[in-house]
Amino acid sequence: MKRTRPGEYGAERMVLGLEDVEFLPEPEEPRMLSAIDPEAPGYPAEDYGLPSDLDPGGWKEADAARPARPPLRLPWGLWIIIILLAVLLLTQNLLTSYIEELIPDSEWAYEETGIRDLNSIGLTGAGVRVCLVDTGIDMSHPDLAGVNLVAFRDFVHGTEGDPHDNDATASHGTMMTGILAAQGTFMGAAPGIELIVAAALGADGSSGSENVVADAIEWCWLEQQAHIISLSLGGKPDFATELGTRTEQAVVEALDNGVFVVAAAGNHGGAGQDYPDVSVPANIDDVIAVGAVHRNRTLWSESSAGATTLADGSTRSTPDQKPEVVAPGVMIHSTFVSEELGATWSRSDGTSDATVFVTGALALILERHRGHAALQPAAVGDRAPIDLVKQALADSCDPSPLMQDEHHLRYGYGVLNATAWLDEIEVRLAAST
């Protein structure tokens, strides 16, 4: 080996396979040589007696010899923006939920059921009297200010006039009214109807007495001449009593007098269902029982199933198989009033909501053809007009991809299609003349 003199930069270097290694004297002891990798960081060149501007073969200063960078300093305004953005990200889900309750976004339900198509040709339900039997109505909501409320009676407390909603917590009746007849932030299915409201349910959603609901139904058709009675309520069917209850008897009387009855199938279709059929009075022949589906038309898990056979051994047949139809009933936004929030909007799930969509579609159809002779009962007990409308409904529904047969015990005859329903009715009316 040959070595260089101290203070000189390598005139000669080792050659035994160490061509990429350089040897330099240690600053503290020049007689000692250190092997140096030119690509690695090390001491500054001046520590070895070399010119400070010399960069021998890619020599790099050690990181420790580099001056430290000053800390990052941001303006206070920028720090505030960063903090606010972090808070927004952390509360995104909460804010999204709150905004969704402030801004109704259920227009899809009116469009996909064909209701808006009927609205677009001028149908609003004008001249059709619809009676909602529910918890009442809070007229303080601005979207309900234009509702044509022709009658109100509270059967729970025995009062008349002074419209109010007995359900101060969930505002159930007010929400159902909004789906049907709101005029404001969004438009209900049939905003031009003559609305009758019977408050037959209390704050807890129950009537307290079966007679209360029965009295309300009788009042709707007998005193108020309702064309449609909408029942977003129901109880557990009892095959042992069949039509022995007053509520069932009241519904039968309404049907015999040519009044259409639309009722919720019930929210008891989940795992472990102990209901043998759709709810009462949806289980009655000629009543239109309504189940609920999601926006993608999949069945809402709680929507009740119907029975194929009854206690007397008889089998249901078209168009009275239960339920008859399903409609949007999940994440439905509507008018809501509470002491804490005032007039706003909220969302709900259930066959109650779905029932009102079917009620609204039927009101639009009756507006167009209610005066037709084929839709007028010839006498008490003549249900031919109701059968015509129900058969048209069964033939017009959009079937679910899961349906293997004409009727499904939870999907009914399919999803509500208001325009197809009207077309089917018009075909039958034309054939009757």
C-alpha cells in the first residue's frame, strides 16, 4: 500500500478491490488513515486540512453540520381555519344527519311511484274528500297553511274544531298530512284534496279504546262523506273474532257504502313475527293493505306479511290477497312540529308512510274519474267500483325481481305505479260503457 502525506489529497490510493474507497488522515492523529466512502456523509473537508470548497468525489457534509431549520410559523387566522376544518370533519356525521332533517329529500318517492307524472297533467286531488284517521294535525307548520281542512275532530278528548296533533313528540299525524297535502318546501301527493282529520290516536300512538277508532271511521264517511279513508294504524289480527270488533264493523260499513279504505299492513314483519296476518283493519277484504319498501325497492324488513288462508279455511284470491301493494316507506321526510325545534321536517319509517302515498295516488285517480257511472255503487253493499279499482291496482303494480308468483305475501302485487294504475282503470271504464 502507498499512502499520501498529511495535508495532501490522495495522489495515490489502494487498488486491491477498493477502488471506490478513499483514505484520509484523521485530524487528531495525521498518522492514522481512515477509509472514506465518498457517497456517505462525513466531516467537513476543512477538518482534514483540505480546502473548504473542495468536493472530493461527491463528498457530503454530515447532517449534524447543517444549520437547523427554523420552526414552521403559521398566521393565527390559518390556525383557526385548520381547527375549524378538523371540528367539521369530526362532526360530519352529526351535521349530515341534522341537515337531512332540515331539508326534505323524499321527492324521489313521488317521482318513482308515478305520482308526479299525474301531478304534471294537472291532477291535485281537487274535489276528492280524504279522511285521515291518525293523531291529528298541527296547522302551525307553514307547509300546511294552504291545506284545505274542511273538518277536524278529536275523538280521544271529545273536542271539535281547534286542529292540533295529540302526538307532541313524533308529530305522526302532521307528518302523514305533509306526505299527502303539503304545499311549501315540498309538495304532497294530492295538495288539492278536501282534507278531513279525525284524531283517534293519543300521544302514545294508541286509541285507548277500540270504540274511538270505530267512531272516527263512522264520522269520516257518514257525517263527512269522505271518498277515501286513510288509516295509518292497525292492531294485531285475531282470527278467533274475525269481524267481531267495532273497528272491523265500521270499516265494512264504509266499504258497503262505496268508500275506499286504505290501511297500513303493519310493522311486525321482522324476525320472530307473531302476527298471523297483516294488521286490522288492513286484513279485511276490499281494504287496500299497504306494505313498505326502500328507495331501491327492496322490502322494508318490518313490513308485515299476509296470510293465504283465513280461520274459516277459505283462501284469499285476487285482488284481495294481502298486502295488495307496497310503496316507499323508509327515510321519508315530511312536516314536523315540536316545542324544541318549532316547525321543521323529520323523517320516519313504516307502512304508515307507504299508506299515504297510495291514498294520494288514489285521490288523483278519483279526481279524474270519480263521476263515472262505473265508479258509483248501485246500492248499499255494491262493491263493484271498489273491485274494479283494486283489480286495476293488482294488474298495474311494478313486480319485484324477487317475486316468483303473481302475488307475494309481503310485496303484494308489487310496487305502486300511479300512472299505470290510472291507465288500467281507464281501460276498464272504457270497457264498461
